[in-house]
Amino acid sequence: MPVDHTQNIIEVQNVTFSYIDEEVLKNITFNIHRGDYLGIIGPNGGGKTTLLKIMLGLLKPDKGTIKIFGQEIKNFKDWYKIGYIPQKAINFDLNFPITVEEVVAMGRYGKRGLFKMANAKDKELIKKSLIQVGMWDYKDKIIGDLSGGQQQRVFIARALSSEPEIIFLDEPTTGVDQETQKKFYALLKTLNNDLRLTLILVSHDSNIIIHETTEVACVNKTLIYESCPKNILKTTFHNH
């Protein structure tokens, strides 16, 4: 099923952001369509993670607007539709004796509130999410006993359990070996193709972005370009 380019799922308009007096983002405008797999690349300090945090409502732009599902971000309430896998997802206390199933159950809190017991639907979605990432057999294992790649899959399952329509990933494979990375990106492709999830991936590794994603935005304070990865390969190679 092709991406529906008539349907904007996120609209970023004229966004400018400064930390104290240093301008980090300037006049950024682009749309993300339902079903896109957008890679955001750019140099360190170029504003990629800042842009991600603005789209997640974690930072407020100095100027400009963000709309999610057609609503201004300040009025947006349906945060369960958004999954977020931060850079340091794996760096929570791995000695904490929590099972894989319990980690994924955390993804249901947004839907039902923190202290409500998991009901049958929650349990079914937790199971489904773990099956989707190939980790159901590990449900009773302690998260700290898993490999880095397995932990990543569990964090994706946690994001999936709230049945999101968009998942944001910030440098998700930092410190993970090549083989694990390959499997991780294969999983993301499946989520994009089969579940029609809209994915937004921030990475400093342009090679990954060019080969994995369907759209690329290059950010270095301003939006330098936004296009299909294959076009970037063409322009890069023709210009050298």
C-alpha cells in the first residue's frame, strides 16, 4: 500500500528554537504523511534531537506551530497514539528486577492510568506486541538478563502496546553490534510495511537512513533538504 501523501499526520511550520541565546533550529517547515518512514539526519549539534523533542511536545518552539493529526500540539491529548523510543531507552536501571512482560505493560499506562490493573485487553495487546517483535518466549525473563538487541525489541514492544500510529526513535542502535542493528532495522521495516506505522528515525548514520527509510530530512539548524533517499544518493554522487 503506497504512502498516502494527501494525509498529513504531523505538520511542522516555521519552527525556530533557541537554547538561551543560541539558535538551534531556524524556520523549519515540513510535513510527515501517514505511513512515511522518515529519517532525520544531520551533524551532531545540528538540532535533530531538539526537533524530535519539539514534535513530541517535550520542548516548546520560540516561533512556529506543530500540528499532530490536524490539532495544534498544545491541544493534542491522544498521546497514546505516539510511541517514543529515546536514545537512552536501554539505560534505565537494568538491575531492577522487572520482567519483559512488566516492561511492556508500562506501555499500556497511557491508556488506562498507572494504578489500574491490566485487564484482558491489555494482556492481549502485551502478548501481541511481544509476538510482533519476536520476544513472547522471553516474557518472564528479567530485562537486565537480555542482550542489548533483545532489550531494544522489548522497548519497541512497549511502544507498540499502546497501539500507536506513530513511533519516534532517537538513535536507537547506539552501542549495538552490526548483526543486531540489521535485525532491528528489518523489524522496523516490517512495522512500517505490514502495520502501516509511521516511523520517524533520528540518526547520525546517513548510510542507515539512506538504505532504510522512505523519506529523508537533513537538518543542520535549517532544513537543508527533504526528499526520497534515492534522490540524495544521486545528488551526492553526481556532485562528487
